[in-house]
Amino acid sequence: MNQTKRTQYIRPLLTLAVPLILSEIINQVQMLIDRAFLGHMNKIYMSALSNVSSPVWTTMSFCFALSMGASILISQRVGAGEKDELHKYSAALLKWGNVIPVLLFLFWTFFSKQVFTVMGVSDTLMPMCLEYCRYFTPIFLIVGLEASSMVIMQTSNYTKPLVWYGVVRAGMNILLDWVLIFGHFGLPAMGIKGAAIATLIAEYAGFAYSWFIFMTSKKLHTRPSVKEILSAKISPFLSSARLGLNAALEDLTWNAGNLVLIRILNSIDDMAAGIYTIVFSIELLVVVVVNALGQGTLTLTSEAAGRKDRRKYSGVVKTAYVFSASLAVIILIVCLAVPEGIVKIFTNDSAVVTACSTYLIMMCLNLFGKFGNIIVGFGIRGSGDTMWMFITQIFGTVFVISCAYIFVNILNLGITGVFLAVIADELVRAIINTAKFGRIYGRMKKEELSS
């Protein structure tokens, strides 16, 4: 594809992705500040937060991934011009999409200790983990509605409100973090408990804002009427959920593998998970940017698949990866230039800073394969095939855990072994998934020529 042809996909991709990118960056900056506050107050909080956030976000991301099936089906029907059909899926999503998140709220309320015990959380960290979880998990009560409204905004190609959603949520979270973690305005210093309460309040404030926009905006053409929502049958939700289930199980499998990696890190020492969390937090700041590009890619490739437009299908994916690879190069240059300066945002401990600086470079090298998996993966899902990415993720999870175990427990490489395992996993899967994408494009071309 020459440069002139590729540029035609830049504007629609960025129109969708830029608001998502800004929203995610704002969210990640807030999370970085949250972790920096905790890390400077007590470095052990980083390990506690790592042990809580990994399993809790695993189940939360499952809910968001489950809604992906509806996003694909709605966008395909947008491309095909089937307005009545797409409203069936959006109405069913809004009506039935909060059932599983509420069940997860009950699960974390009553079984959090058992989860942390299985993870091998030490007696030192366990009280901190339980306290954070106790105040954080009511967020699950609004997760389904949040996921549903985001699907409607993305499939309507109207994502601008998500920027202000991020500003409201992050701004309030940062302010409350400062007040509650350290104790200001006459309040006691609550430490990790204060961080959980601040996040809970901020999430509900952000939700209130986004839901107001969702209910009042006239630009959401995939939003169903109240009558359609009330009369929605469960069958369209189950159809989209079956498609989304593969994406949700894929995400769950990746996160399950990450939990095992945390378990392996816990076997090294109490600070290993904390070091991993610092590096992972920095990586996440750029990964969410590419993930936002991926969300835009999903919407546009789904529309292209519904319209049977193979050139747009391929062009969007290639354009998105060019952006992603360019970002990876920039991040690598920055981390090579000032690695310790970046890590010092989280901690002043010289030993931790030195260790993290080395792993930061390894993380940068991992971005090229990781970004390939994200962009190409969303393109594959846009074709309607969500099973493939689930299968390759199963392979990847087994692969990364096996490599990490060998590197840490047999070759005695410590934390370095975990990072090497992650790099190998992302690279191998990127090659496999790119080959699959090429086959999908070839099939679309063959169908076009035969029609």
C-alpha cells in the first residue's frame, strides 16, 4: 500500500482513537500518580497494590472484553446499513450487560482472602490487600453500564465525551489521593485504604458525568430508545456475548498468566512484584495509547467487514501499526536517555531505581511485538473471528509461564527471567497473528474476485 492510499484511513482512525487516547492517558497519569504517592509513602505498598490490582483488574477487564462482541456486531451492521438490527444488540447490551459485574462484586466481597491466599500473598501484605479490596470493589456495580455506554459511543464514532470523562475522574482521584493517602484538611493519613476510597469516589463521579452525556447527546446513532431497552430480549445479548466471550476469555487468560508471573515474582522476594509493577505501570502508559488505536481499528475493520471492503480492512490495520511502531521507537529513545529519571517518579530507593532502569529498556524492546499483537489482534476480531486470538493467547500463556519458570527456578535469572519470558511470548505470538491476518485478507480478496 503506497503512502497516498494509506492517508485516507488516518482521519477516521484518529477521529475515533484520539479521544480514547487522551482519556486513557489521563487515566494512566492518574494511576501513576496514585502509585507514586503510595510508593513514596511506603515502598511495600507497591507490592500490595500489585497483588490486588492484578486479580481484580483481571475480572474487571473480563466485563469490558465481554462487551466487545456487541461492538463488533453493531459496527458490522453499521457498515451493512442495518439500523434495526444494530439497535437490537445495543438495547440488549444495556439491559443485560450489568448482571455479570454485579456477581463479581459479590465474589470479591466474600472471597477476596481466598484469592490472595492462592496467589501466595505474604502475611505482611495480606491485611493491606484485603483493606484495599474492601473499599475498591463497589466499582463493579457500575462496570456493566460503563462498558455498554462506551460501546455505544465508539460504534457511533463519537468518542469526544470520553476525554472529559477522563478529566473528571482523574482530577478528582488525584486530589482525593493527596488528601486521603497523606492526610490533609484535618483527615488522618489512610495510606493504601485512602487510595482505594479515592478511586471509588472518582469512578462514580466519572460515571455520573459520562452517563449524563450518554442520555442527552444527539450524536449517538447506535443508542437505542428507552422502549427498545425495556423490551429487549436476552437472545441478542447472548449472541453478542458468545462472540465477546472469546475476547473476554482471551483477556482472562492473559491476566491469569500475569497472576502466575506475580506468583513467581513473590517467590523471589517481597519487592520483586513491586519492581515488576513499576515497570509494568510505565509500559501501561504507552500500551493504552496503542490499545485506543486498536479500539478504533476494531470499529473501522468491523464496518469494513460488514461492507466487504478488503482494502479498508487491510489499510486501517497497517496505518494503525505504523503509528504504533513509531511510538515504540520514541519511547525506546526516551528510556535510553533518562531511565532513572522515569523510575524516580515512583521511588527514591537507589537499589530499586537501578534495577528498574535495566528492566525499563527490556520493556521498550518488548513493545514492538506487543503492539503488533494489539493492532493485528483487533483487526482479526473485526473480521468476526474472536476465537483465534483466544487460542493464540492460551498458547502464549502456557509459553510465558513455562519460560518464566525455567528462567527463574532452573537458570536462576531472577526478575530478569520473567521479563525475558514476556518478550519471547509477545514476539512469537506477533508472528503467528500477523500470518493469520494475511490469510483473512487473502480470503476476503478471493471472495471479492469470485462475486
